[in-house]
Amino acid sequence: MARLLTTQIATMTEMREPQKVLARAGGKPVAIMKNSRCVAYLVPEDGIGEDESSPLTLDQLTEILNRTRKKSQPVLDYLKDK
């Protein structure tokens, strides 16, 4: 059996009323179960912090592309002919 990434779970039947599932979860992610298997995760807006993602600046993107160019160049060369 696979390990769940959260302690909060809900069945597909309980998802008929998602607002109750979210209220019970208290802002934490919920594993959605079907036939005792996890089929999805529901992450409330409160569960996503603002610090977790931010858009890259052009300088940051350029630096990443330059740093990884040697590794990705063979793939780019291959794709030129496609």
C-alpha cells in the first residue's frame, strides 16, 4: 500500500459535499480515496503558502538556461530536425 502524503482523508462519497471536507481538514491537504486507493489530493487555498512559488525574473531564467545548456544541448540539437 502506498504511503499517503497527508493525515487527512476523504472518500469519493464525502466529496459530494466538498465544503464539509475542507472545513474538517482545517486548511491541510486531503487525500481523496476510492476503493481504498488514493486517487487525488485536494489542497485548500490556505494550504498553499505564498513563499512556495514566485515567478522568475528574466535574469534568473537566463542564468538557469546558461547553467544547464551543456546538459540540454544534445536534446535541443536532436529536436531541431523534428
